[in-house]
Amino acid sequence: MTDRHNSPVHIPAFEDESCTVALRKQLLRKNPLFQDIPENAVDRVNSRFRSVSFEKGDYIIREGKSAGRFYILATGVAKLFRTHPDGRTTLLDILSSGDYCGSIADAGFGPREYEETVIADSNVCSISIGSTAFRRILEEQPSVALRTVDTLSSRLRLANEMVQQLGGSSVETRVAFVLLRLSKKLGQPWEDKILIRSPLSREEIAAMAGTSAESCSRTLSDFRRRNLVSAGRGWVALVDPESLENLIA
């Protein structure tokens, strides 16, 4: 068994060479924007992207800056934040392999300025594309335009779902919702549990759940007593996901 003070979360280091052509093509095939392109066009689409690496703590995109690039994470973990009008910064999501961020405003998709800040939480290898190269893909593969609209709509639906789940629900329900969502994105089997594969503080869980760190800590302690989760400094694992699902049903 792991000591609560020793995190079982380990994000492997990588070399730039690990962002191989095969991995890039795999990311494109899985990304919802490019799922409908024919197999013989994947190489051409891949050639429009370039590999971009970031070190832990680097900004991938900055809220308020002119939007002109789209990123797909290949390896590593990044955290997505948004600033409120009163100056508070809230963690909205944790991104990992296959997730994407950014906007290609000049190609007609997304806002003119980035609406979030994304910071690498480990070394990150990504693939990136700018407006001119993306427009060429649209000319060659019109289905990508339709998929882009669908994807933007899906992200809006997710945002609305989060508002509904977090807006009037109890702290217990909100924390359970956040943990389940992260486990579905970042979960991996570990000691008969589902470990959320990202460093995760109480403050960050609280921010995503829209509650205080104190309330979040009390809720997690209660979840541990009920054997719903196992948690320690900077990590959480789900012991009984079904019971957590029942809390938000």
C-alpha cells in the first residue's frame, strides 16, 4: 500500500524524439476534428502540423492573447485556467494525451483572443497548427469544417453540463462530479482502484467544484471514511466509482 504522503502519480519524462510520426498520426486519427478524413490523407494533414515541446511551468496559451494556434497534446499533462472579472483564477480542466486547446480565429473557428490560459504541469510534447495551414486542410478536407463545428458544439454542451451539475448542487455532489470526470479522462488501474493520473491538490479540486478548499477537504475526508476514495498529498484514487455516480444521479 502507498503511504498517503508519497504520491503514486508519476508522469514519465520524454525526449523530443518520442513525439514520433506514428504518434502524431495516431493523435490525428483519434481527434474528433479529423476522424472523417480518409486514411490516405492522414500523411498530408500530419505534414501541416509541427511538433512543439514545453517544460513544466511553461505557458502553452495565455488568456487574452491573440488566438492563432491550435494544439493537441501528445504526451504530458497541462492545466487549463480561466480568470474571473474579479481577478480570481479558476482551474477548469486538466489536459492529457489527445486533448486539445487553442483557437484558429483567422480560419473562422474560435474566438479572436484565447479565452483560457493553459500551463504545462509536466514536460509536454504537442503538435500545433496555425491559421494558414489549417485553412489548407479545410480546402483539401471539407469534412474537417463540419467536424470543427460539431466539436465546438460538444464543448459548449460540456460547459453547460458542468454549470448544471455545479450550480445549486451540494458540495458532496460537486466534488464527486469532478472526481468522476477526471477519472474518466485520466484514470488508470492501480491497487484495485482508479488512480487519477495527474498531480492534484485539494485547492485545485475545490476550484473545479466551485467550493472552498476547507469544504473540499472535509468532503474528501468523508469520502475516505466511507471508502469511496483513497487520497493523499497531491493525489486521489477512486475506490467505489459506482457509489460516487449515485451521488450525482
